[in-house]
Amino acid sequence: DTAVSQTPKYLVTQMGNDKSIKCEQNLGHDTMYWYKQDSKKFLKIMFSYNNKELIINETVPNRFSPKSPDKAHLNLHINSLELGDSAVYFCASSYTGQAYNEQFFGPGTRLTVL
Amino acid sequence: AQKVTQAQTEISVVEKEDVTLDCVYETRDTTYYLFWYKQPPSGELVFLIRRNSFDEQNEISGRYSWNFQKSTSSFNFTITASQVVDSAVYFCALSEAIGANSKLTFGKGITLSVRP
């Protein structure tokens, strides 16, 4: 029944490693997003995809690479992890990319880089 | 560029008090949408309300009410008779269209603590 799901929920890793976070939505939405929430709770969009096509890329380091194999999935791969990447990462989806559509968020993935 | 300001960072009230969370926004667009989201201690983000820029009617949903005023670029949220379960971080957000694709900009959030 989960609308937007993310795995894993927690991820603890060493600096320099490569890791992936998976996101899936079963709402039939066309648009998916990745957000980063820092330690001060500030939420900022990283990417958005509409029907597997990259729409928004918010000056995120190219160590972050989103991949959308189909419109129900948007995975986030991070290379060469740094301490500053520690945060909670939220996946979200909306019916379309139009401004009036509310976004539905996944439960978040807490990434800790040691 | 769009911007959302939530000047209050933390608010603490005693149960049954009313509390208002302020939100001020900036945008150059004439068409835009405002949202409120709740993030309880469990961490998920829960959609509460959407308001479009053409509809200045206030909205009430149970103990929650929202006051949208274009003249002051504000979209404030009031919780009446607060309860401990209302303790959460509340985010106001603004969505403008970039062509057919929107970008949601969040305020920094207000941490509300309701004490028994």
C-alpha cells in the first residue's frame, strides 16, 4: 500500500564509498524528485524527472547521478561519498510536473558518512 | 527567484492553546501555489494543504485553518486548541512553474512543541 517507498531507510558508510538509494512510487505519477534535508532541517530540491527525462538539476555535484529506469522508479547513486553528504534524502512524486500538483514524499533515507 | 520565509524557528505552547505559524513568500509570477507540509518526529513529510494564487478564501479543516493574503504575501497557518500530536516541524512551500515543470521551494520550517 505504500505510495512512495525508499530503500534503505538508514545508510551508514565510509568516506570515499559509492552508494545507491532506491525509490519507487505506485501512484501512477509522471514526475519524481529527490530532495536533501540537512541537519538544520532545510529541504532543497536536487533533481526532478518527468517520465524518465531529467527536468531539474539544482547545481548538485556530479558525484550524484539520478537514474530513472521507468517512470515509477528514480534511484540516486552517489560516488565518492564525502562527510558533507550526510543528510536525509527524500524521494517524492507528483501526478505531473505542473505547479499545482502536491508532492507525495517517501519516508526518507538517513545517510551517515563516517 | 522565489523565496519562502518562516521567521519563527521554534514555538512552544501548552496543550489547548492556539498557535499561528507565519509564512511570507516572494515571487515574480502571477500564478503560483502555496503548500504546507508537516514533518512529525517520525520523519515523514505529510501534505496538509495547497492554495493557488487566485483563491484568497480562508480554509478551515477541523482545528487547522489557513489565512492567505496576497497583499502581504503571507500564508499563515493556525492550529486551534493544540494537542501534543501537533508537535512537528511545519514547512511552508511555494511552487512556480518552470514551463510545464514546477519547482517547490521550502521555507526553513518551524518546530512546534506542544506540552501537556
